[in-house]
Amino acid sequence: MGIELVTTDGIFALDGGEWQVTNNIWIVGDDREVVVFDAAHDAALIVAAVNGRRVRAIVLTHGHNDHINAAVPLREAVDAPILLHDSDRMLWDVVWPSDQPDGAVTAGQVLKVAGHDLGVLHTPGHSPGCCCFHDVASGVVFSGDTLFCGGPGATGRSYSDEPTIVRSIRDRLLVLPDHTVVHTGHGDSTTIGAERERVLARAAELGV
């Protein structure tokens, strides 16, 4: 299975604040069909990377604006359904109040592309609807903003909660093999093994 990275720059806005960010968009599949994970800032760059292949779905790891603000124009360009966990619809509605996703991702669901199965792991904490996507055959997980190189994703803003994200990572991601590669929503990739100790240490500090 091929994995391609596209990065785009833009603004993350929440709770009245704005931050300049660089987002990772992951294009997963082969030379015929792909799934696109997240739709950040610039649909045209993503369309160029897709390069005419069939897009089976535009899968949003969560509903923060910097992960969804190119979703509708991307859908129009590649004619693919947008999928988002229902628990993040309130975040979607801030960005796209006159539109809606085409479907939901749910825990235990399997997304199929290019002969690979990507299992949906619901990992709330950064937002209520955050999900990760695990390809067992390739030993890869796409973590969005749930787990980064350096530990759990940010909390402390609306709809986020640190004990919840640490519990999600511990119970749903740390059960994966240490060699599992983690492709994140921002910054460098990492592995489950590289993040295990610091996540467990924070879990102990929080008493979760």
C-alpha cells in the first residue's frame, strides 16, 4: 500500500484564538484508488497529489477547522464522500454551516482501499469525535491529532479533555505493536513504542 504525504499551511482557529499551523494530509492507496485523510487549507494541492486517481473517501480524523476547511471544495473536485465521526458535527457546523458530511465513521468500521483494510479506532480527547485509522497489514496507524511525535495531542480548549485523550491512547493505541508507525496530523511520524513510556507516565500522573 502506498502512503503519500501532502503538507499545507493555514490557520487553526478555536475559542477566539488563531494559530498558524502546518497540516499533514495522508493519501493512502495505489495508482488507481486512494483514501484521503484530512482536507486542510488548500484543496488544489490535494487534488494535484491525487493526480486523477479515484478517491474512495475523504476521511476526516476530527472536526477542527484546520482539518476540514478544504473538505467541501475537495469533494467537488474529486467526487468523493466526506466521512466524519458524528460527535464532531458541532465543529463541522462552525466551518460549513450550510453543508454536511456524506457519512460517518464509527468505531469498529473498516475502510477498504487498494486491497487494504483500515480499521476505525474512536479515540476521543482532543475532540469528542477524534478517530485513528489502523492498517494491520502495513503496521501503520493514522492518528490525526490524537498522538504526536512527543506524546498526546493538545487539550485545554473547548470539547477537549486530557484524561480522556490519555485513556484513549492507552486503551486503543498502546495495545498495538511497538513497531507500528504513527502518521500524525502535524509534524513528524513516530512509532507506538517511541511514545509508550511518556503516555503511560502521564496516565499515572493523572490517575487514569
